[in-house]
Amino acid sequence: MEIHQALTRSPAIRNHLLRHEQGEAFAASGYARSSGRPGVCVATSGPGATNLVSALADAHLDSVPLVAITGQVPRRMIGTDAFQETPIVELTRSITKHNYLVLDVDDIPRVINEAFFLASTGRPGPVLVDIPKDIQQQMAVPSWDAPMRLPGYISRLPKPPAANLLDEVIRLVGDAERPVLYVGGGCSASGDELRRFVELTGIPVTTTLMGIGNFPSDDPLSLRMLGMHGTVYANYAVDNADLLLALGVRFDDRHYSIGPFA
């Protein structure tokens, strides 16, 4: 309640009060998908928090940046089966990139900064921040310049590609006789660049389910979707390709199975 009341007083944050937490979380996910910015949802403890689970799992599987903030019973009551106590951190551990149980009010600025950073970098995904009621009721002077404590994560973020990688790709495209572009959700913000590349190379394009919309389906070079629910000609094209350029995909079982290529 304290967080929600504070949000309504903020001139900088636009707050939407929805009818149900699950719908709220999916709405936040939709915002993130359409804008490329992290979506945010807030829920109370217990059933409010558990109602977020389906949307968190969906965001985790679809690589959608999402920050979920949940209430929790006061710290002294955690582990006592208190009213609306649910171990939401444990429940969501496997369906979030990371989650937090805030035990010190002064940690909130750092935790929130880390949550948004984690949600939107590397492979995007959901992050949950669980804040006990007594922490919400405390006063603090936030220090938004507090350094993040993510050395292991930051060190594993993707590095810039090798300087000669693009030259190698150009060589492979030039040598290929039956190239195919395989495009996924990772290209959702690069549609213009993708279309320009196809115009220059004339390479046909097939997509994953998450990649639909990245390339016009009515274009003569569109093979539409690949996989068990895709088009026959897309599957034949990939099966007979001598070069597969995969952009923003993860070779999941619905589109590509787990067998070796060619």
C-alpha cells in the first residue's frame, strides 16, 4: 500500500490501476515488447504476488524486460505463516533473471538500479524485487548514485564482435548458393536494418514465432515462419540451405529441433 500511495503522488510516474495482477503483469509485458523499455508491475503480498507468476514465466521464456515489485509481510514475521505470507522469491527463482528480498531500506536505490539494469541487458528478462511491509514504512534519503554490485554478471555480458567478423560474414554470403536468413525476436528493434540487408543481398527470410513482424510477410523474399507450425517451403529452404544466417534466435525445439544442421 505504501508503494502504491507514493506512486500516485509522483508527477513523473504514470500509474495504471488494473483489475487483476495477472492482467497487470501481462500489460507491463506488452508495454515492454512494444516499446523496448522495461515494463513495471506492482503487487501486494501473497496471492497478489503469486498472480504474477504466469506473466513472469512468459517474460522469462520470451526474453522480455520486466521489473516486478511485490509486497511482503514485515521482516519479523517472515517464516511464521503470517497472513498473506508467500515465499515469492523462492517461487520465482527459476523464472526470473534475478530476484531480491530487500532487508535494508538503504539498499532500495541500488536494488532498483540493478533490477532495471539486469532486466534490460544481456538476454532481457524479468527481475523481481520483494519489499517487506516494515521496510516500506521506513524513511530514507535515497542515494541513486550507489554503485551496483554485479561483478560476475557484468563480466559475462557479450563483448563486441571481432573486427574481422563482418568481413567473414560477407565472404560466406558471397560464396553461398542457397543462403537463408533465420530471424528471431532478438531483431525486433532492427527491422529497418534487416529489410535493407535483404534488399542488398536478396537472401530469403524465415522467422521464429517471436520474429514475426520483423520482416514483411507479403514480401516476395519472405518464407514466413519456420518449424513445426511454419510453412512447408520455409522448412524445405532451411533443410537445403548451404548457409544459414541466424539473427536474434536461440534454436528452440519448435522451430529447429535439437539435431545438427545439415
